[in-house]
Amino acid sequence: MNFLSHYYFERYAASSEQVLGGLLPDLLKNVDKDYSFQIHKIADQFPFGSTYKAITEGWVHHVEVDRLFHSSPFFYDHTHALRKRIEKTVEDLPVRASFLAHISLELLLDHKLIAHQLLSVGRMYEHLESVDVNMLTKYLNTLKIVDVDRFLNFYNKFVESKYIFDYAQIENIPHALFNICRRVWDFRPTAEHIENLAVQLDEYQHDELRDFGEIYHYISQQLD
């Protein structure tokens, strides 16, 4: 799931640190794809204290949410249907349609959360802004391979840009999707690619994603 969907499961968290933890694995991977860690193997290495524990609790939730999401019939059915819907739009690009369908579903779910006012995007950013940098630095230093300065530079830009607000409009989502794809493949989409994908995604979210709330209900039940 994407940032906003992970925040959905931490929206009632008692601390901003837990909210941060719920997003941290994806924040790290955005900085460097090699920043991938098995939290259950390193949890006892982090500094002692309630704020550090809260980050780890959010991280553990993140891993479980992703596991439940990616193993669900909802994920399989919608990525399969989305791939068939969009594959002709990108057939002349090096982009793998199954990959694009996967991330398209995740961003469309974020869009649905905003469109149906199921959470506050602004509140998520407020949580991230309130996190103590010194505390976060100490936490990240435990992850030996992480360039903390590089991460904090990305983190500050992520918080300042507040680009997730843009997902309220479907026409903004193809730009984000193609930017993600360009981290993997070397290409430049045309205006036609962007416009066609926007149309396909809008039709799909309107016609086929009416059941989007089911996946949040299912995961919430499993987490309880």
C-alpha cells in the first residue's frame, strides 16, 4: 500500500512516532531501494524508550498491512483487471503493465480515501512535521547502512512538498506513476500517454473500485 493507505491504519495512533513508523519502510526505500530491512530481526537493536518503541510498532504494522494487502483476493483481482485495462496504453513503452497496475491500484486507493474524506491528509503531514529530528537520527543510526543526512534531506522535502494532496485529482496520478516507473526503466512518456492513462484510471476507479472500502475493513479486522 502507499503512504496514505498506511496512514489510514495509524490515523488514531497516540503518537506521531507511530505514524512515522507506519510510513518509514517506504520512506527509506524512496531514498534508496537497498534500504530494506527485516524489522523482526533488528527490533531489539533500537534505542530504549517509548518514542523509539512507537516507531517500531508502526513499522511492524506496516509490514503486516502490506502482507495482508498483497495476499488478498482484492489485490489479485484488481491488479489483474487493471493490467488488462491499461496494457495497450503503455504497449510502446518499456514499462511492465503488471508493475504499473500494482502501483496504480495503490495510488487509486489513496485517491479514494481523499475523495471520500476518510482521513485528513493535512493531519498526516502534521504528525511527520512534529517528529523530533534528533530522536529520528538516533533511531536511524541503528540501521548501519542508512545515510542519515541523505534520508533527512529527502524527508524534509517529502513533508514540505505535501504532494499527496495532489492525489485528490485523478489527472495528477499518471505523472506520479510514470515518475515511479522511470526509476526502473529509461523512457519519457508523451502527453498522450499521460492523458490516456488518466482516462483509463478514472474510468476504473469510478466503475470498478466501488468496493475499495472492503480492503480497509478486511485488513483492520485482521490487525485487531
